[in-house]
Amino acid sequence: MKRTTLSLLLLAASMWTAQTVQAENWPGWRGPRGDGTSTSQAVPISWDATTGKNLLWKTPLSTEGHSSPIIHGNRAYVVGCVKSKQQRTLVSLDAHTGKVAWERVVFAAPLESKHKLNSYASGTPVTDGKTIYVSFLETGKRKIPAPNVGNKRLITPGRMVVAAYSSAGKKLWMVRPGDFVSAHGFCSSPVIYEDLLIVNGDHDGKSYMLALDRKTGKTVWKTDRKYGIRSYVTPLIRKIDGRTQMVVSGSQHITSLDPRTGKRHWIIEGPTEQFVASMVYDGNLFFMACGYPTYHVMGINPRGNGDVTKSHITWHSRGAKCYVPSPVVIDKYLLVADDRGTGNCFNAKTGDRLWQGRLGRHFSGSLVTARGLAFFIADDGITKAVKPGPKLQVVAENKLGEFTYASPAIAHDRFYIRGEKHLFCFGTETAAGK
């Protein structure tokens, strides 16, 4: 009897674990852990939107943008811009069918100055399942000389807008917590930490990092950045040896802050001026890939205090020209996408590069990983599934049929990709609940 009871308990526990893994949401930038990883063991490895292979649905999008979709429960959310009306919007869809549930206009304002590879809706929203938080840039008609550029021109300064909506589409609050100016435009993806919403305000002015009260939008803390240089990195939060660290590269340095207070743990100067790719962590080292005007990949020991520029960089490579796409860590391998279309695989412990190979024409979207594979998504919509190891091994090549500049999302054993014109959902019949 005892053996039977124990067996039933173990079976129930394994079933609960399997359901939990299958039910993993993708609630914000780069997923539930902020590092592009998914625990799904059933998400499809191969698909083809042009033939319908593993395509569950695709929904036309009435807005433009490069932000990633987020998924929580049976809802998917995307932000966008209706250029003809100068509207910034939030759209809610049924994650199982792709049917639009509601669309809200966050605000309408003149379109800001930006880089040709940026969009007017690039910041990925974040949700706890009850509230959805979004961020945009609001500008007026005023123009100023662009700071920190080689070619002199006039651009539009503005203010960061952060807003909160209920899952039913009700606006709960909207605030403008800081100025923002950049010739390359805006992109800041909010991060949820406890009762705070953390937003990066690195720009070509008085840069800052800030935390808002999630219930009210009021500023809880606001920390000045050492330099005022545009960067577009989303912070990554980890608890290491009892100390909670929020690490972020950008504005000519890499730093670790206490997410509760904004106070600094440690700083590394450089190694370049501008950053876009978010950092990742393997349980031992943080990994940073950047940037502009010089390119670097680093392994960083996070167990320091103060200025650790000369003491805590474990390894440093200059071979991969990665600026925009964020990397992933799979077991003992660090995989990095070079904007120019090549992939790189490093030994995460030593920094030795194991291989470099052509995988696409150009990369804007960040890497994601599931089932032990890294997915490299190129701007032309072709995604290659790569098995990490000492040699380059492509196990699948998948067509979207349209261009994409957004990073993918993986939730509930489905692969979500935002194209230029559609939101796609790929999965098997099991994932579709058929």
C-alpha cells in the first residue's frame, strides 16, 4: 500500500512538473529568465510558413514595430505604431488562435528621429499576467542638433513614456519619468522586479536607470549613469552568493546595481561606447557582447566590489562583431550572432572560439534556445537551428516568408515570431490542443 501511494505521489509530481514546463510563459524581453532560454521540450525545431508546416496560425498586424511578442496564459501582446495616424498602440491577441482581443492607443505624437534599422515601437512590453507595461518615446515638433553623431543633423528630443494596462485593456496609469534624446531613436524594455518596474534611460544626454512603483507609476529610485551615451540594453537580474545583482552594459561601461535601490555593486569601464545586446549568465560568469565603435565579447566574474575593470574580466575576445543581437548560453557553450550574418560558438569557461560560420544575411533579432539548440533568426525570416559543440552543425532551416526584425518568443510549446506584416505561431497538433 505504501509503495502504491508513493508511486502515485511520484507520478503526480512528474505530471505537475511536465505541465509546469509546458505552461511556461514568455512574459517579457527574452522570456521568463530574461536570457532567451525556454524549458520546452516539445516546441518545434522545424517549420515553414510558406508551406504551412507546423504553422498553427498567422495574424495580420495593423501596426509596425520591432518589439517582441510576449505571452502569458492564453494571451499574447504586441506593441506597434500606426504611422499614418502617429499612434503608438498595444494589442492583445488570443495566444491559441491569433484572434485580436483588443487594441488600445497609448498616445499619438509626431514620429521621432531614428536609425533606419530601428522602429517606432521597439521596446518589448512585460506582464505579470494581470498588468501589461509598455514604453515608448513621445516627441513634439521641436528639433535640436543631434549629439554624438558623425554627420550633423537635426533630431527630435522627447520624453520616455511608460504606461500600465490591465489584461482587459484598461489604462491604469501613464507617466513620463525622464528625458530622452538619440539620433538612433528609442528602445527600452521594462523589467519587473518584485513591486518595481525597472527601465533603462541610457541616451545622449543625462542618462539614468530608474524604478517605478508598479501600482502607481511613481518613481521609487532614479540613478544617474556615469556617462551620457545612447545604449539600448535591457538589465538582467540574478542572485549570486546571497547578493541580488542587476547587470547592464551601456553608456561606455558595464555595471552591477542593487535592483531595490539602484546603488552600485561594481563597475567595469568600457570596453566601448555603445551597447545593444543584453547580457547572459551561466551560473558562474556573466557574458557581454557589444558594440560600437569597437566589438567585444567578455566573460565577467560578478563577485567583486567597486571598480573591477582590471581584476574581474575572466576572458576577452575581439573576434565577433556583435552589436545588436543578444547571445545565449547552452551548457558549456556561449553562442553569439554577429550582425553581419555569422554565428560564433565560444567555450564559455575559457573564451576560446570553437567556430565561426555564415548562418544568414544579417541578424537583428536575438538568439533563443530550447531543446538544447540555438535558434538564429535572420532579417529575411530564415531561422536556423544550431546544435552547440566544437563544430558548426545546422539541424534545421526554417522559412517565414517575410522579413522580421524582432526577437522570437517561446511559450506553451509554441514558437512565436513577429514578421513585418504578421504575427506567426508555430507548433504541433499537441501544442495546439487538438
